[in-house]
Amino acid sequence: MFTNIDITPLSNAETPFYYYDLSLLQETLKKCANAANLYNFHVHYAMKANFNQRVLEKIQAIGFGADCVSGGEVSKALEVGFDKGKIVFAGVGKSDKEINGALDNDIFCFNVESVQELEVINELAGLKGKRARVAIRINPNVDAYTHHNITTGLDENKFGVNSWDLPACAETLKNSANLEFIGIHFHIGSQITNLDVYKNLCVRVNEFAVWFEERGFTVKVLNVGGGLGIDYHNPDHQIPDFEAYFKIFNDFLEKRPNQEVHFELGRALVGQCSSLISKVLYVKNGKKKNFIILDAGMTELMRPALYQAYHKIQNISKLTDLNEVKYDVVGPICESTDCFGKEVELPETFRGDLIALRSTGAYGEVMASHYNLRDEIRAVYS
């Protein structure tokens, strides 16, 4: 991203800020759309990954739907212009206020995560004289082989309906006049790079679809979630292999005629289009450790502190300098966890150098906070 551009404009911008490569975003969206269209698959963008206005406008323009996990995200999707008929509302803890707002806007579907939630949506829809479309989010007990904090499809996770609760779900659906069952939904985790995991998911989707059909339900929609990962170690112009990803579902799902297959992709679409740009405030050289102290911290990029996540770190003021030193790269926040990387090999670094933390387009800007009364994070676009 930085080898072929003039960084002078970045040097003149007030740091820290998120730098967005909108042309890379556009190319990524087109490749995803083209690969999905080969099989008439439906893509909903997982808004929790990034809700930057410029980013959302480009995703809406490509024709994708929106996958929302809060009432605020539903409202934002409508505000940006996403088709309400392509908005799905997931989340294990939807409040009555959020459900009512989604009902008022006649969104496509609620992805329901418990028997009790079915009962609540049925009651609230009845009070409005409406019929809510619902899909049952099933916990398939499929291991995504990713970080334990971002796996969502095991029996031990809070998400979805476990298999032993499905009979109660089916009974509730049959007795709920204000619910329209349209399908089943799955999401097994995030940052999945082993595509074989999705073959295992397909097997479980097929089994649960048959389970509902045997009980008299028509399964119109198979929503297989998302979770496709990106390459954090090699971020330069890396676009996920969407063709290979979608082909797995085409090959292994036992799709019925007129049945739709839906996806909820986030990180794979936006992860590589942004970097966090920060300036070196101080360099502290010691006997055991050398520290680079940045003006960005965990308030601007939470993932390393929260997940011990890796982001490639570059000194973009010294891209051609090969004289490397090992540094712990840290921020200014009064927390010991405010660290972006340990023993990072970088060119010899000085106060005022610009540092790029790469692959921050997903779960970067959206997780920023005002802890320590930090200023709101800014964005710069190319």
C-alpha cells in the first residue's frame, strides 16, 4: 500500500488517523460480487466490521445487503440506503426497542437465537398487526479453528440455538401466528483461513435443513454466515479468494430448487483497505528493551489488547532503510496492555517518524473509544 505512493500528504495530516484506500475496497467488493453472482448467492455486509460512512456508501452501491447486530446498525443501514428487503438483524440480545424498530421498517429477516426470543418477537409483531420473518440461528458445534475469543459455533458459546432446543423451537414456530419461518442461519466464527472448515459446516447445514423439512417446514433460506479471514502478515493488495470460498458452498451444500444461499461477510471485504497511521512520540532505548511510543493507542486500535491480534507494523518514513532494530511498539494509554507488538524488527526509528499498523479496516475504527478522554479518531481517504 505504501511502496508506490507519496506519503507527503500523510505526513501533513494530524495523527493518529485511519487511512482508507477506497480503490482497493472497490476492487475487493467487485471481486466478491462477481464470485457470488456465479452461483446467485446473496451477500449481506456485516456492519459491525466497519461503519465508516464512505465505506458503507461503496458497499451499498455494489448492491449488497446489510447484516446488523443492533438497532443502531439497522438504522444506519437504512440511512445509508441499503434496501430494507436485504437487511437481516442478528444478535443474541435484541431489546424490545430494537425489535420494534426493525418491525416498523419491515426488514427482511430476524436471525433468532433462542426460543424465548421467538416468543418475544411473536408478541411484539402481534401488537403491531405484523408478521415477522425469522430464521433460526443454530449452533452447529463446528470448530472454526480460530482464536477462542472469536469462535461462535461451539456448544460452549452463547450464540444460537443448541440442537437439543430445536424441538421447542419448532413447536413455538407452529404456535406463533405472527412469525413466518423462512430458513436457518449459522455463523461459526471469525478470521477463518482454513476453508475445509466450511465443508464441515455444509454437512451440518444439510442435516439441519432436512431436520426442519421432516417436520413440515419449508426452508427457503440457508444463511451460512461469514467469517472468511484475511492475510494479516502479507497485507499488500491481498484480496481473499472469494471464488474458492463460494465454490465450497456450491459444491457441498445440498441446495433445493428455489432455495437461496445467503452470506454475511465483513472482515474479508474491508479488512485490508485501511491502515492506522501514527507518529512516534518518543523512543526509549534500554538494556533489555527498546520502546517506540506512538500517539495511537488501544483507544484507536483495540484488537491487539483484546485478542492479542497481530497487525503488521511498518515505519513508512524509512521504507528503504534496512538497518533494523527490535522494538516493543506501544501506545500512550495508562494500561500495560496498550501494546501493538513486541520485538518488532523495524528500521532505526526516531521521534516524528510515521508508523503504519496495517490491515485495520475491520474492527479498527469501529472499536475506537474515548478512554483517557482521547480525541475522536480521524479518517483520511485516497
